[in-house]
Amino acid sequence: MTREQILRRRIRILASLFIIGLVISGATAIPLVSEVDALAQLFGVSKTDQSAMIHWLARVQTALHGVNDQYPFLFYGTDWLAFGHFVIAIAFIGALRDPVRNCWLFTFGMISCALIVPYALIFGGFRGIPIWWRLVDCSFGVFGFVPVWLCKRWAEELGAQNQTNKREYSNERNEKKEAARF
């Protein structure tokens, strides 16, 4: 297997994982009430348990049921959140197809992942989200950054390798033309 094939394979694997992560993350933004109900059941949420996580989960469950009963149209916002994840995932298909030409997508992905950290910390604080949950949100940015950074590095290496190959091919052609003239 050539170095180019190895790089393309690595990029394909990590970019695919990034795309899958975006799709899963988006898909989980749609059925919030049933997901939180399942989590509450899994963790055995009760009104008497006072651990921070269980208390937060019970509070979120109560809020989601209240919104669902009174104002279900508010969930349209999370439907659009999911849509955004799906559209970004679709855009990264371009990076799968031609990672060198679409290397800018990896830069975009790194910037987006980096912005998750301050966004979660600042706006989560404004909304009263516990710090431990905001750190969970920040982890998506940290763990998302790594594969797109690696893909960018490999795509740049692939681009440099392609430029070198083009120069060598061009020099070879020029030498053959020169030799043919004599």
C-alpha cells in the first residue's frame, strides 16, 4: 500500500467517524422527551434521590414534559438543530471525496469544535446548566477536534505529495521533449 493510499484510507475512516458522530448527535436532538424518559428509567430517577446528576435529570425530565404538554412547538428549535447537524455532515462528504481540494472543511471543523468550549461554558452558565454538564458538552468539541485536525494534516501531506508528483512528472515530460528535439 502506497503512502497516498494509507493517507486516503486514514482520512476516509476519521472523516466517516466524524460524519457519523454529527448524524447521531443530530438525531438525538429530535426525540428529547422519550430519550430523557428512557434515561430517567435507566437511572431509576425518583423524587427522593438527591444525587446531583439524578436531581438534574429529574428536573430536565419535568421541564421537557411541561414544554411538551403546553408548548410542543418549542421542540421545532431542536428539529432545526438536528437539521444543522445533518447539513454539516453532508458537507463533510466533500472532504471524503476529495480531501485535498476540500481541506478547508477540516479547518472549518476545527474552528467549530474549538468554539464549542466557550459557547458551552458561557451560554450554559447563562441558562443555569450545571458545570459538569457543560464539561460534557465541551468534550464534544475536544473529541471532535482531534479527528478533523488529523484529517487536515494528512490532507495537507497528500496535497504536498501530489504537488511533488506533478513537478516530477512535468520535469520528466520536459526532459523527454528536450531529448526528442535532438
